[in-house]
Amino acid sequence: MTRKIIYTLGLTALIALSCGEDNKKDENAFAKAETEKTSGDFDYTVGQFADLKILRYQIPGFEDLTLKEQKLVYYMTQAGLAGRDIMWAQNYRHNLTIRKALENVYANYTGDKTSEDWKNFEVYLKRVWFSNGIHHHYSNAKLKPDFSPDYLKSLLAATETDLTGEPFDVIFNDKDAKKVNLSKDADIVLESAINFYGPDVTTAEAESFYDAIKVDDKEPIEKGLNTRLVKENGKLVEQVYKSGGLYGAAIDNIIGWLEKAKGVAENEKQAETLGLLIEYYKTGSLDTWDDYCIAWATSTEGNIDWINGFIEVYNDPKGYKGSYETIVQIKDFDMSKKMAVLSDEAQWFEDNSPLMPEHKKKEVKGVSYKTVIVAGEAGDASPSTPIGVNLPNNNWIRQAHGSKSVSLGNIINAYNNAGGSGRLQEFAHDEEEVALEKEYGQLGDKLHTALHEVVGHASGQINEGVGTPKETLKRYKSTIEEGRADLFGLYYLMDPKLQDLGLVTDWKKTGKAAYDGYIRNGLITQLIRLELGDDVEEAHMVNRQWVSAWAFEKGQAENVIEKVTKDGKTYYNINDYTKLRDIFGQLLRETQRITSEGDYEAARDLVENYGVKVDQKIHAEVLERNSKFKSAPYSGFVNPEIVPVMEGEKITGFKVQQPATFEGQMLDYAKRYGVL
């Protein structure tokens, strides 16, 4: 199951929670606690181009670590970056060839750099860097260059750069138009450009191949997680990501840095965990991966933690194959202590939920939620980063051994300090809605994400004998799971229990702000991310729309949510928050039933009828209303540079430096970590 939470800059954000008992009298204390950790003079913004804004983040607390702990952080960030090329190769088979050619042009072209063509070339390359390939990081559509094939040929010739054949042609033609194509009418494997399968492998062939692999019903491995499925001599075979296997050159570098990290582990358990990760990279064994995930989930001592491996399966239309991702984390013990209240009450939330009794877990095990400080990211987590992660994904491990759910505190802080866009005033129905959002919206968003992660993903159980969601719900697995977790959070955002726990001072107003923001985003503001005429395809956007649209339709008889038109503009106004909560509860119950029973048809109908299609008239209106705002709808980050201070061959300390430009860091990464 996928566990990533993504921030929507300038819109209603799913932000991670930071809260606690000693903040009962001040719901803004969470934001204060975050911003006080960093300097007010820090420049969070690097630049903006196309639909993207590039930000910086700080690493508060790094200077307080011991030298040994700092070495561990450094080695783990280097291990992450050592595998950077893997993500590019996974995203599309020609990505690395294209990137290397474009970077060579950028670094060596000495011609006219004032022309519109050159400026358009620069923007295209930056967009490719940001997306780790030639497909948009969020919409999955192929990026369209605003320069001609002839202009690119002239740049290639001027810099003696080789880029011919299909890698050149695909930049401009209609081939491989979608990185991930989940259209109900598509052969979702064959028609997805993602490089988890050979370009001639069909959905039916992939399904047949993996259906034939039998796994332990009680403790199933994540089959297909770390392989590419291709045809060799007409036969389907898996190419395994491992030392000596596919992407072996990068993986060997990862292993080298992990071995250094193991040498400075904080404790024996942590060293054992790193040893299992090294063994996994050496062998590619998914049994070893499970052993590692168990060790990682139960390794809770120490100041440093990490996410590392082939993890999230969003990019696989079949939901088998993990994208390379790393996040290195320093624990924020103060904020994590404040978070413990939700984890401690996870069973209460489960017991009092509207789920059918047979779908409730009798024991919600090992849910932990911590705020962490990010020290470095790579792969699928960079430049576009999550703000919260819940792992491991293998459900039996979660149930038997527990899981870790983290909020990336300094990333959230950077988003908040980078400034808004003024869209709230434009798309909110009235001043009351604006006032609620300004006073309670940030807290409501944080609570929603915490509830989503701590109790949402951890809740519910699958009926005995029913397969995993990726087997039963197939292409709809990710959006159903994210919607289910969203609904769990929404249901409890209007519950006085939150005030009883000291998480809010006014549960009704906090809940109202959260409900307003969710409906506003699900039905209106997230549409600014789509080109006119496009369907909604990204799993989180799809789930926000089907949750909102189903709730709107369900409440029409009692006018729970009212569609309002004034001055030619469309708004959605909630008239009855209590009834809306009940509607969210009904949909949560049904979504859990779909998951528990593996009801593919019901999942398909819910998603296709409510989550995919867009009212084109409203979409055109939203794009027109949004056109006056200059802030980009998507944001991502450069990473701080952790630089060792050396005395001969000995590391005596570290400096943390901020990169001046996005393009400078991308070129530096290509030079230092480009091994594939």
C-alpha cells in the first residue's frame, strides 16, 4: 500500500501534524514551534519556471549531533544520491540518454543565449530535471518543448553532442505520451512509458506472470518489487535490481556508502538493520527485504533514521514495482513527543469508527508518528518531496511488527515560509470561509494528515481469503487506499475527541475549516494543475475528487453542499457540516468494505463515475480565474550540501551549505553521481 503524502502549494494542503498536550491553549503553537527553529533571514526561494517553484530547506539540529552521528547522516545522504540515476532509468528507458545530451548542450553551448529558443531550451531542461525525466512529475504527461527539432539539432551540432534516433524523436513526437496510463480503456502496461516493463509487455502478460508466482498467504513477499519484466527470446523474465544485476553500477556505490554508515551506526540494532539493507542490495532477495523492513520498523532507538530502497508503487500501473527513494532523517524528539497522543489513541479511533464491525481491527499495532528533520533526499523523493511517509508497505509486516509514520517537519516549515499565492480569497465562497481558513486551516490540515497516516492507513482489515488490494482492486488500489485514509481523517476532524485530547481548542471551527478546504480543493482548486480537456489521473487528485463529488451528490437532497454561482464564478458552500460528516462516514464504511472484500467493480464505479472526469466548463472558468496568480502550483527542493571538513584523510567536522541555483545542483549531481 502506498504511503506518501504530497503537499499542494498555495491550495488546501495535506500537511503533517505537529501537536501536543502542552499546546492546549494555543492551536497556533505548532506553527510557532516550527518557525522558531529557523532563522527569519533565511531565503527559502531559489527560483521559478514553468509551473514549478524551487525552494530550500534548512537542517535545524544538525550542529547538535555528535561527529559520529553527523557522519552517519552524511554517509546515508551519499548512499541515497549514489542511486539517483536509477530513478531516471526507471521513469523511462530513454531518460538518461536524453538527460546526458541536454546537460552537455547546456554546459558547453557558447552561442546566442538571449534568444527565445535558448530560454525555452533552458526551461525544458529544468522541467526534465525536476521530473527525473521527460514526463511531468505529477500529471504523467510527456513534457512539450517550446523549441523545434531543428533548433535542438543546431545545439547538438554546436556542442558535438550525440542524440539521434528514438531518443531524439520521442522528445517531439506523440510516442510514449504518458508515463503512467491508467485509463480504463488502455492496456495500462503496454501504454505506460514507465520502464518497469519492456516496451512490448502487455497487461495480460504481466498479470499472468505474477499470478503464477505463488507466495505465502500469511507472510507474502512483495513480488516484482525490485525487478524489470522484459521479454527475452519471446519469454518473460525478470531483470533484478542488485549488485551485478540491473543498475548494478549504481547499487555498488550505494552499498559502499551503506557500509560506511554501518561502521558509525548508533547502536547494534541499527547496524543489524543496515547490514540487512546491504545484503538486500547485494542479492535482490525479497525475503531479505522483508527481514530488513521488520528490523527497520522495530529499530526505534537513536537520533538518525532513513527511508531507502525500491518502495512506492504509484509509478507501476499494476502496483508491483517500487521506485527508488531515499530520505535521511534526524529525529525531532520534542515534536515527536507531542505527537504520541494520537498514536496512543489509535485503538479508540478504530473502535469508534463507522466501519462494519467485521472490518475493524481488534488490535491496531505499533502505530508510531514522529516529526523528523530531513537532512537529504534522492530518487522519487527529490526534487518533488512528500511531507509525510508511512512505511513499510507490506501489510503483514505492518500488522505483525508495526510501522513508522513520519512528518517531514523542516520541509513543511519551508513550504509555510515560502509564502502563499492569494488563491484563497478568489476561490473561497465568503468571508466566513476565508476567516476560518486563516485561523484554523493550517492546524486542520496538519490534523488531517496525522489522522490519515496514524489511524487511516493503519485502520481496517481485509477479509480472510481475500487477496491484497493490488491483486483485487488492481489499477484502483492506490486511489482507493488514499481516499480511505483521507475519509478516516475527515470523519474525525469534526469530533470533540480532538479537543478532549488537547489537540485543538475549538473542534467545530477546526473541523469546519478542514471540511471547507477539502471540498474547495477537491471540486475546484486542484483543477489548476490540469490542462484543459485532461482527465484527473494522479492517485491523490483522483481520490480528492471522488470523495468530494460523491459527498456533494449524496447530500444534494438536503442541500448539504450547495453549488453557488455569483458574478459568473462557481463556488461550493457547505450548509450542514454535521450531515457532511455523516456522509464522509458512510463513504468511509463503503470504501473499507470495498477494500476488505476486494470488490473491484465497486472500486471501478466509484473512481470512474466520480474521480476521473472533469466538468470542462468549470475547469475553463477555474483556469481563467487562476491566471492572475503568478505563484507556481507545484514546488520542489534543492538539497542542502553537507560538506566534510578534512584533516588529511580524517573527517573532523561538517559544514552545511545551501546551493545557489537549481541548475547548479543538477549539473553537480550529474557529474558526481551519474554512473548509469
